[in-house]
Amino acid sequence: MAIETDRCHVAIVGSGIMGAAVAQLIREASPEAYIVMLEAGRALGPTPGQHLHDVPEGDLRSAYRARVASGVQGLYVGAGAADDLGAELAKTAPGMYHLSTFGEDSAAMPTAALAWNTGGMGVHWTAATPAAWGQEVPDFIDASEWAADMDRAQSVLRVNPDPVGPSALRTALLGALNEIFAPVAASGREVQPLPMAVNPDANGGLVRTGPNLMFLPISEGGDPRFELRSGCLVTRILHDGGRVSGVRLRDVQTGAVSDLGSDVTVVCADVFRTPQLLFASDIKPDALGCYLNEHAFLTGRASVALDRIGIEPALLAQERSGEWSHTSFWLPHSDAAQPFNGQLSGTVRFSPEGEPVDSFAGLAMYVPTETRRANRVEFSATELDAAGMPRMRIRFERSERDLELVELARSYQQRAGARIGHLDPATDSVLLPPGTSLHMTGTSRMGPTDDGTSVCDPDSRVWGFDNLFLSGCGVVPTALVGNSTLTGVVTAVRAARAAAQQLNS
């Protein structure tokens, strides 16, 4: 069978935040490069790559707002839990789906999910962007170089250090919670405003950074040397002798197969599908799929006693239109001294007359887990999933040390709840199943040497290849305590720089 072939300078696999970052940075470095971005899913909403928080009023936005009130990313992205898609993949609506929906063996990480839409997780994500710190930063990268790359990543993501701004409720909660956490925090790591990729629009609303804002041609066009191809599943990376010649595509609707030649290929899929594509392409370094990591997620909510935090009801902030909480802030980890990342929020419930009735505080604790080779994604050499790719099996267990830290986090959560009001550990706190945070890392990790513990080098170049690069959270080699997106974009910065140098050489 003849396979149609065309060519580009850069093939980017994935249209999410990582793909958008790579496209923007390569475009800046190589204005004449012809870039093709490949995405298996279709647009979710009228604007490709736009965050669901910011789509026009309607059922899609209403459904997002209803789910986001949970404050739990793995719940509010609306991941489906349908039966195996089987032959119905072509009819699958764009959105989030549990791994099991694709026929993967994911019982060990039951709430892990995939984005099957243009923009990937970038149209669903929380937009929280705490920076890696301490042991989260790879020790084989020069500190000043890492800091510069982090600054660039923050710029590309449009990170705002305090998008929600101060309020009487936040001031009171910060003061009370820092009585618990400040004494054990490193300098500057006490409870504080949460940086987010969120910025005000002309009407005072808060807009989340989606891929469409990171690289405008995704939604607005205007770049004749860029093409977004949605509904194209990349099934294989074509290579020979350490050099990639392009990728093989399958049209999800028609099943038609074609090849796209490329001078440089950057895989910007997720923590599961990046190693899956490499495996399907017979690129199988020893560490592929290994070192899967995700912090434990201890969610919680306390009833706030206003007299206990020293605030009058009249000072409570009025609800910000379109936002699920009235204030949000952050407890950074301090490595061993204070090992937990806290995602904290304050919400007020009002009467129909606009009078404050009561207040609640979200006290989610993210608990670090050990990086272990045994926690991994395995791929079948004989079985296929619903997308026709090697079937996955997730292996993931928390160690005894992990569980000890969960109990320590629980004690801090209860102390914090008691300081600001009331938290019943039996009803107001729960350890969520693995996969719920969607902050997984490690399955295509970078490393300083090709010693069997990494998939790519510090510039995100796959070992043994000169023009194949990876970016995303799977490339992150460390155990992250907080949200993973910003650190993932640092790998995109490094991959894009190295890819542009390869392209321009």
C-alpha cells in the first residue's frame, strides 16, 4: 500500500501546554521553520486550545464550573469512566478519559486520565504554577541555568505571582495557618499567595493560560509556516541509525495512514503516551516507562470559625464572578523540615440577600513519595489499546515511608483545621486514589548520563538520537511535591532550545 508523505522542518507531537511552549520558542529561534503540530483529539469548544474556564457561556462552561467547585483536579476535569472504547474511538467526543476507558490496566492508579482533545490538559488544568525548589530541582543542571530556564517557562506560561489578590479572609487565614506552619518552614516558604497562570482581562475577569494564548496561531492562525492537524494520531516515530526521518500518522476518523517527514521531532505527549509512542517505535531504553511518580493527595475541608481567625462577617469578600473560591493561597514545602505542599483556599457561602452565612477553607496536602524504578508503566508487545497502541499496565505502590508521611500530613491538616475552625478527620479529610492529582512525572526522565536510569539527556534529547526530543512532566526526573506543569515547561524550554540549535546547525 502506498503511503502519502509530506515534509516539515519540525514535527511536534501533542497540542497541549508543552507542545505550545515548544512551538512558540522554536518559532522565536527559527522564524522560517515550517512547524506541524499533531493532535489525536479534536477541539473542545469553539476555540482550539482555549481553557474551559474561558469558553463562551453555555453548557460546556457550566459543566466545567460545576465540577471545579470540588477543588480536586482529577475530579473537575470531568474524566470519563465509560467502558472500553473499542471500535468507537472515531466517535469519541473530545474531553478527558480515565486510562481504563482506553482499555489500559490501570487498577494501580485508577483515577489517572488522558486528555483526548486539542490543547490536551492545557484546557482543563488548575493553572497553579508553584516553582520547583530544593530536592525538586535536578542536581545535574547548573543552578543559574535552571533559574534562567524557570524564568523563561514562567514567561511563556504568563505566570502571575498573585492573581487573586488580597482580601480580609485571606489575610486572616494566612495569619492563623502560619502559626502552625511558619515555625517549621524554610526562609520565605511560609503560607503565601499562590502563583498561577491567570491574568485579568479587560472586564476584570480572570483568564487561564491555555495553549491558544501561549502560541497564538493554534487558535488565531496568521502564521503561514505553522499547521495544526487535529484528529491525527501519531502511531510511530520513523528512524534509522540514530536519526529520525519523521512520524507515521493515522487519521482517527477514516483510518487513513500517512507519513510526515521532519528534520526535527519533539514529542510533547503526556506521562503515559510519550513512552508509549517510543515503545511502539522500537525506541526502548532501559528506563522507558520507569520511575512513575505522583505525590499522595490528602484532601480536606474545614469549617471556618470567624471569631477564631479574628475577622468580622462584614469584612468577608464578596464572591468574584466566575471563580469557584474567594481566595486561594499556598503552603510551599521546605524539603525534610516541612515536606508538604498545601493547596489552600477560602470560600464564603452567602444568603439570597447577600449576607455571609458561613465560610469554608480547603486544606489539601500534597505528600511527597519516593522515586522508585518499580513504579512504572509497562507496555504490551502483543496487545493493543482502544487507540491501536501498545496496551499499558500501570504498576504503582506507595512505600512504608510514603504512608508514614501521609499520616504526618494528616496530623498537620488536623492541627490547621482546629486552628481556624473545625475539621472532622472522619468526614472532612480523605486520601485520594493514586492518579487523582494528575501530577505524574518520570516515565521518560532526563539524566546526566546514559546509564540505564534515564531516557533523555539534560537537553531532553533521547539517548542515541540527534534530532529526537521530549518535553513534559514525564521528562522531570525528580519527585515533585507540588503541581507539575511549570516544571514540565522547563523541560519544554530546554527541548526547544536544543531542537532549534539542531535545526539551525
